[in-house]
Amino acid sequence: MPLSTAHIATDHPARYVKQLISHLGHEVTAELTGAGRATITFPHGTCSLTSSPRELVLIAAAADLDALAGVQDAVTRHLQPLGTQEELRIGWREPIAGDALEIVAPAVDDYLLAHCTPAGQVLTELADTTREATGRAAGMQVSADEGALLEMLVRLSGARTAIEIGVFTGYSALCIARALPAGGRLLACDVSSEWTDIARPFWERAGVADRIDLKIGPALETLRALPGEPSFDFAFIDADKVNYPAYYDEIVPRLNPGGLLVLDNVFLGGRVLDPAFQGDDHQAMRRLNETVAGDERLDCVMLPVRDGVTLARKR
Ligand SMILES: C[S@@+](CC[C@H](N)C(=O)[O-])C[C@H]1O[C@@H](n2cnc3c(N)ncnc32)[C@H](O)[C@@H]1O
């Protein structure tokens, strides 16, 4: 499904969002989804609107290029006349396919991997063993640069208590655990003993096994069984996407003030941008991305690292 974006320079983006929604509300489904944010559903496609301090960002999507042109035209025709005090310049970019987004060019990818602190022997061997033992599933493992990012974040935040949802063969858990100070603890949650059994000898070799509590079982049950008050300084969610909103709801109240939550795969391969994808996981991730951006309990930043990583720090 093709999609196209437009950035409109203005000091009043939220005002235009509100005006456009009330203007179009009678003709199409138009819904305010948060402060200065909205989604309009036309018969032939959708357009989402987001306000940032000095611009209004539009993302239009439709089944084919003709339908996309129809969405662009409808939005432009209704939005342009709202600029009575200023001229709104609506320049749509060339359409791209939502599920074929290349977030980082391969050459940049090679370059950045060559310029991170090397992962070291144990992590490199864990990645090799994971490939041999799990085949295609090995693609679930965090990459070396994302592992380095997690390690850096744990060290920078000074976290002592951490939780991970989605362990697999233990790569990200190892990165988190080895960045904790002496006496630090990581509660690592997964449903699979088969995969997490691969982790244990590598955690031992890295000298972090004694600071990781592995809990096998549905992570939602594990979370709900924990005390409700804040106790974690760091949390990483990288498990079944459909449960991300539920994990988020359970983890945020359990984060200490200043605690950091890291969410992996927030782009879902670009599919969150593309309304052609309406699977439960796509809908859950879209809903969560909206929730996090508007959650007054946290400050957040979404990074184009791998499949999208959101950092959310509890106020
Ligand atoms: C993307 S992998 C995690 C990768 C891991 N972070 C790493 O660096 O290798 C997702 C993991 O989530 C686990 N998982 C899926 N559904 C789960 C659930 N309901 N509760 C707990 N873990 C779950 C899977 O068993 C799998 O190991």
C-alpha cells in the first residue's frame, strides 16, 4: 500500500488539526487521537495528522496510487483554505510502500556496526550458537548495535533493578545484566525454556548468571503477580507484539521515577505506518505508539534504530 507524507510549516499545527476534523467530521470518519493528533478515514484511504512545535505532519495512505492521490487531494482542498492568516504550503513527498521502508541504508548499517564497541567473544558466540540452534528464529535476536545501545542505556541511567519481557536465547538480557552494578538484578521473562536454556551457559561465561532471575511463563501473568508499587529502574519489552499495550500498562506503574522503558519493534517493519496492515499486532502497536506519545507520566523519544526503538523515561 503506498503512502506519502507532507510537512507543513506553521506555528499553529494543533489549531489546524482541530479545524480540519470539525470541518470534515460530517463527511468522513475523523477522530482526534490525542493532543494535536488525528486520523481521518476516507472511503479510499486514510490520513494521520501530527502536530509538532513548528509544523503539521501528514501521512496519507491508500490501496493504490490513484486512491492515494484522491486522499492527498481531499486533504489539500480542505486544509489549504483554513490558512486565512498564513499560506499553508502542502508539498506531498513521492509515495513509498509502507511495508518496504528501508529505515537505514545497507551501507550505513555496515558502517555503524563497524563503529560500535565490539560485542566481545561471549556475545558473538551466543549469536553464532543461536543461528545454528534456531535457524530463521535467530532473526528475533537484537542486533549488536541494539545490544550496545541497551548496555549504554543501563549504564547511563545507573539502573540497579531491571526487567526484560522476551529473552529468547539471552542476548539482550546479557547486555542489560552486564551493565548493572554489583548487586543489580534482572528479572528476565519468557515462555520458552527451549530457547532460554541456550542462554544460561553464556550468562555463566559472562559472569552475570547470578544477577538474572529467569521466569518461565506468560509474561503478563509474571507481571501481574509482582507487587504493584514502583521497583524497576529499567525495562525492556521485546516479546509478542499483541501484548505490548498490556505489558506497558503493567510496567509503567512499576517503574521508579526516572526509570527508563525501552520498547523494541515499534515500526513493525514499517507496517505501523501502513493501514493496509490491520492484524492484531499492527493495531496493538499503533495504539501503543499513540498512547506512549501522549502519556503524561513519561517523556519519550522514538529512534530509527533497527525496527524502531522507543525510549520512555518516567517523570
Ligand atoms: C523477539 S524475541 C526476544 C529477543 C531477545 N530480546 C534477544 O535479544 O534475543 C521474543 C521472545 O518473546 C517470547 N514470548 C512470546 N510470547 C511471550 C509471552 N506471552 N510471555 C513471555 N514471553 C513471550 C518468545 O518466546 C521469544 O523468546
